[in-house]
Amino acid sequence: MGTRGREILASFGIKLDELIKLLNKAYADEWLAYYQYWLGAKVAVGVPKEAVVAELIQHAADELRHAGLVADRIIQLGGTPLLEPQAWIKETNCGYDSPKDPDVRVLLKQNIAGEQCAITQYKKIMDYTKDKDPVTYDMALRIMTDEIEHEEDLEAIEEDIKIMESRLAK
Ligand code: MG
Ligand code: FE
Ligand code: FE
């Protein structure tokens, strides 16, 4: 980002190194979420496999796009996106849940927890930048809007599974 852009943020009391650190944690989360979804879509088994795989593939693409948005903003702020994949594990807030049990019900549970964590993290970034850094705030809001949609998509499938299971139990 240009010199003036950074001066303005400093005048609002934004500590650039703190903000960049927060963004790099979100960046780590996005890559790990991307891989978790991408691999989950490959290994998923169970019912309804097709609906789950379609969501996982779509969400993986969204998480990768989010990683790109966050990286671009880190660079604008004068920072460097985490350079090593090893740093993703060190810096992540939301962690990585491997799809070692590929049952779609387990994958849904893991990924819903991931989305809920992501929503919380972007809320933190919004609180940190509110009335101080409208560009980062706007980015976090747009990403959070996607994460809320992701959570809802996965919970809707979970609901369908419950309905199906209760019918089968009768
Ligand atoms: Mg979706
Ligand atoms: Fe994301
Ligand atoms: Fe998401």
C-alpha cells in the first residue's frame, strides 16, 4: 500500500504489525480449510454423498479465493503472507481436521466447526478495523458473509440426514 494509505491507518490507531499478524492467521486458516474441503471431497463416503461432495468442492474454491483476498491485503499493508506451509499449522486459529473418518456425517461436523471458527475470526478482524480501516473491514465482511453461507449450507444437509435417519428408524 502507498505511504499515505499507511499513514492514515496509523493516524486511526491501527498497529500495522498487529493487523498483519491477525490477517496472516486468517490466511493460514483459509489454506487449511481449502485443503480440508478439497481432500474431503475426494475421500467422502456415505449418504448423501453427491450433495456433500458438491458443497465441499464449491467451498474449497471459495476458501482458496479468500486466501487470495487476504494475501493481497497483507501485501497492501506492507506485510508478507506466510511463506512456508509449516507456518500455517503454527499460526492457525481454526486448526486442521483431517478426514481420517471419511463418513459424510463426520466431514460435515468437522467443516461446520471450521466455518464457525472462521466466522468468529473474521468478526475479530471486523472489530479490530471498525471505523479505522474500512478496506480491511469490507474484505472481512465479504469473507464472513461467505463463511455464514457455508455454515448454513452444511447445516442444511445435516438436517436432511437427520430427517432421513428418523424416517428409517420408524
Ligand atoms: Mg455452498
Ligand atoms: Fe474462507
Ligand atoms: Fe468457509
